[in-house]
Amino acid sequence: MIKEIFKNLAAGKNVISKADLPALSAEEEKKLIDLQKGIDRIFGKSLRIRQVDAGSCNACEWECTALTNPVYDIQRFGIDFVASPRHADLILVTGPVSRQMELALKKTYLATPEPRIVVACGDCTIDGGVYKGSYAVTNGVANVIPVDYYIPGCPPSPGDLLSGFLKLLVTITK
Amino acid sequence: MIEKVLDKAVKTREHLNELYIEISKEHLKKVCMYLYENKDALLRLIFASDEREIDGSFRVYYVFSIPGVDRFFIPLISLKGDDLSFPSITELIPSAHWYEREIQDMFGLVPEGHPDPRRLLLHEAFPAQSHPLRKDWGISDDDLKEWGEGLARKEKNEFMKVEGEGVYEIPVGPVHAGIIEPGHFRFSAIGETIFFLEPRLFYTHKGTEKHFEGMSFTEGVRLAERVSGTSSFSHSSAYCMAVERMAGIEIPEKAKAVRTLLLEMERLYNHIGDIGNMCAGTGLAVGYSRGAVIKERLMQLNDRITGSRYLRGINIVGGVTQDIFIYAEDILSILDLVTKEYKGLMKLLLGTVSHVERLENTGRLSKDIAMKMGVTGVAARASGSNDDIRKAHTHLLYDRLVFEAHSSARGDVFARMMVRAEEAECSISMIEALFESSYQGGLAEEVKEIPQHASALGYSESPRGSLFYWVMSDKNGRPLRVKLRSPSFCNWPAVPFAVHGNIVPDFPLCNKSFNLSYSGCDM
Ligand code: SF4
């Protein structure tokens, strides 16, 4: 098996080379490098994120998922999405917080060890976005748990998320 | 035709391909059964609307379509006064069960004889006897607070219990391990084998239908685009189609072409992404990554041609905002590349025994159950159905394109992958074919005044299956009712049947093979 893998690697078979990937702009590449430096310094090379969908339309989550694809490959910076809030440094919330998700969001927040950072992703999380005023949403994450940082957009693109994380790092170090 | 089963004359109303048939409560079962059994009609959706401002009645509509006939048969009943119950047809047509429970939650109309009349959309902490889609509904701040806290039990809604030696329960969710939407699953397992699964969804219920009523029809497009992220364009197309049909607008040929093109682009990025995602369920990292790269390429293309990775901001009531055909070169060259990469991916997947073995015979859904439960889209076609709205009720430019409804009789996870694979290839050739002609007309038709109390259906075949909107205007030409029926609402109830007898660790794989939307289902 191991032999097989090395053989494939050597032959370049089934390996995605950088040249095959959709390109990132020079600006995005620079963002990535700055981001890495910040994470290395502040989080000891490891930032663990727990994503919680609190009633989003699902586009925001797909953009978070896209961060883990080979194009953005956010894991190479020591950032990863984890399965349990107990392993997380940061909670990334999406959605306007539907009433029926309020309790679950609070519980997830409380299960995350302190110091915890809450980042709200997407216009919905600011004031309910397009759902603002509906009886079934709470019009924003801050009405349910304290928010440290917002990344706006509907949805924010993977690039927006990267620059959001970067700015967040700058804010934290201040 | 219907007259045959009824003794007295019935009132019918025809609008485009919709035939509304007013019947009395007593005749409901007979008419539905006639359509369902004698005509093999598919139950597309059931919905209610509060039309008390017109004549003091609530109405319940049953939308059927008969295979091979481009027409919707819509028996409807009116409920007035104190007697707000209607006969349940769930025991005759099982796919009616969720619709009837939904109507009970949202309108307080009682489906009499329903085998499982528990709440569906509204969880236990929501006040009793409170029905959001009624026009005179309101809720106090205290009730809202308690609903959000989620601790009160205002109307009991117990999980079904499976008892017997060795049966134990595994509760999962609503917050899951991955980056996915929330929902609760209650497994009753015996050893590793799933005996029974009861999903409890609607955690992301956002009151979307009611929210539509507070907007104008033109503003509603923005909301329709945000019902289910990865089907944004299918939703906005179906919504716009419903409003346009209601207002009597015929959109220009060019707008039709743009919509057809982008519907197929949406299907393409979803299907390829889904095929890649299924690899996450079998631990095939290289397949997952390669799928994700192709998807990302398509998303970036979406962004370049429409300004949105999710194809938002193109549809408006009356047409579209941009001519996408000017990007022919970009689109066709990316498609060339994607075709190559995608063929390589499929070769890899089908050549990986460990992957294929996990897919074969897993999560089997029989045709019989799929049909009875009213399953739609890829899931239905992978279980032997050949229903595809693009063919059954052809619209936009689909009548000019050559394609077939791909279908497989296997019903397992493998079949769902293969149906997606075939459809993705088909979408590519449809997109290429669209570029071979030129199209007349402007981008959008002007929206005239919207008539009073008019109504119409709109539909599309989204990547997940058939999608319906039904809209009705009030006396001021604003929305009186916007009903949306997402394919996930039809398919969720079938998932427990597909996972029965599978092992718990295969559940994520089965679930991914359906790839249902929570947000779309929960509304
Ligand atoms: S911000 Fe936009 S994309 Fe994100 S969940 Fe809300 S509606 Fe969806």
C-alpha cells in the first residue's frame, strides 16, 4: 500500500499539482502569508474552529467548507475545523439564529473552553439580513451570545473569510 | 374527466396549465384516489391558504400531475366557520403526511384521521393553538422568549419508541461534527444496525413563507434566492416564474435562455460537488479533494459571469439582469477543462474498489417506497422513477434541448452517484448546445400592475429535484400567500427507509448521497 502511494506520488498520478488549481490573486496569496504569521504567533501554530449553523441558508457553510479545499487549503496554516466545541478556540456562527436553534447555539458556546472567540459570518448574523423581522429569527447572533467579530457578506467568499480572520488577528494582538 | 367521479357539476377554473377543481370535503378522497390510482398521478404538493379576506374561507389545494400530461390537476376544498377540519388522505397517499402536519401547524386546520398528528415544523416550546400563517396571528414577546429558550413544553412531541431486547437509542444533533446544517437524528439501533431512524428537523425554520408576505413580489426574489444556498438560482427561477405567470408576463426569449443556462450551471456545480462529497463518507480523500477543486473552478466561473458564486442577483420578476451569453468564451473553455477533470475523477472513483464497495447496496430505497413517499429528483430517479420537471412540465427552453431523464433501478448510494454523473455530463452538453443559437428580445419584460387575487404555480428542476412555488396576490396586488415546496421536504421522510438495516457508520454516506437541504426543508 505504502509502496503504491509513493509510486503514484513519484509518477505524479492522482496528485493535484499547484499548476492545476484555479489561481488565487497575488493579493489573496499575501493575505494568506500574513495570516500564517499571526496564527503562528498568537495561537501557537494552531487555531481550531467550531462552525455552528444557527439557521443559515447554507451558502455561508459552503464557503467555510471551500476554505478546506486544495485551492485555499486553510489547514496548511494550522487552522482546522473541529468536530467538538470542547476542542475549539473559536466559534464561527452563521445564520440569523432561528428561534429553534437558540438553545443549541447557547449550549455550544458554553461548551467551548475560555478564552473563546466568537466570529459571526455573513450578513444574516449582523441583524438577521434578509430574514430581519421574521417571527422565527432573533435578528442577529449578538442577541443570543456575545460576538467578538463580524465578517459581512452574503455569503462572504472564501477570500473574504481569509481577510476577516486576518483582521481579527490584528484586533486580538492590539 | 373529474366529472365522471362526481355526481354533481363541479366548478373548475383554468389558468395556463393549471386546472383548479373546486370540490366538497366529502368528495376529496374519491377525487384524489381517482387521480392517484386510476391515472397514476403524482402528488406534487398540498398547501393551504388563508383566503378569509375574499370570502371568509381557508382553502386547501392538492396539486397532482399525471405522467405524460403537461397539466396540473388541482382539486381544492374550502373550510369555513367553526369546522376547520379536513379529511386526511395520508392513509391512501402516504406522501401527504408531512404536508398535512405542516398545514395543521401553520394554519390550525385539522387533518382528520391522520395517523401521526404530532407537530412537525414548530417545536415543543412554541405556544399551543398558535398558527403563524393565519392572517390574524400574533405572538407575545414572552412567548417568543420562551420559544427561543426552548425549555418549555407547550405541546408534547415525543419521539417514537422502539422497544425490545438489545435496542438502544443514539441521539445525534442538532449541532453536528462537520460543517453542515443542524438537525436531530434519533437512531434506534440493535448492535451496529439501524433499526429505526426518526429525524427531527426544522431547527432552521425561519418563517420564510410568512416573511414573503411582508415584502412586495419584486423584493421577494432576494428572499427566494436565500431559501437554500446551493439552489439559489432554481429557487429564484421558480419564484419568478410563479409571479410572472400570475401577472400574465411572458418573459423574452433571451431571458429564458439565460435562465436555462444558469439552471444547468447550478446543477453542474452541485452534482460534481456532491459526487466529491460522497468520498468524504468513504474516506477517499483524493476523490474528495478533486471533486472540491472542480466545484471551486465552477464557483469561480459563476462569480466571474454573474458576480455571485451562488448565481444570485440575476433573476428578477420579468426576466434577468444580465446577458450571460457574452461570456461564451470563458464558459466554454472552463467547461472543456472541467469535462476533462471530471472524467478523470469518475475514472478514479469507479476504479477504486474500496470506494465502490461502500456505495453498492448501501442505503437502498425501493421504487415502491420512493413513489409512495413522493420522493423527487436524483433520489427518485436512482430508484427507478423517470420524473423530471424539465420533461414533465417543460418550460423555459427545455423543449428545444435534447436530453433524457437518467434513471437507474438499483436504488442504492451507487445509483445516486451514477445518476448525478450522467446528469452532470448531460448538463455540460446542454450548456454547449445553448451557445449554438442566438436569442431574440431584451433581458426583461416590464412588470405591469399585479391583478387582485390572482394566483399561479412556478416550478423548476433544482439539483435536488422538483421545486414548486405557488403565489397569490391580495386585494392590493401584494402577496397574500407564497407557498414554497422544496425537494428536500419530499425527500427527508424517505431517508429513514433508506437507512433501515444499514450500519450506523454508513449513515453519513447515505445522507450525503441524498444531500438534502435543511434550510430549504425547514423554510
Ligand atoms: S448571510 Fe446570506 S449567504 Fe449567509 S446564511 Fe445569510 S442569507 Fe445565506
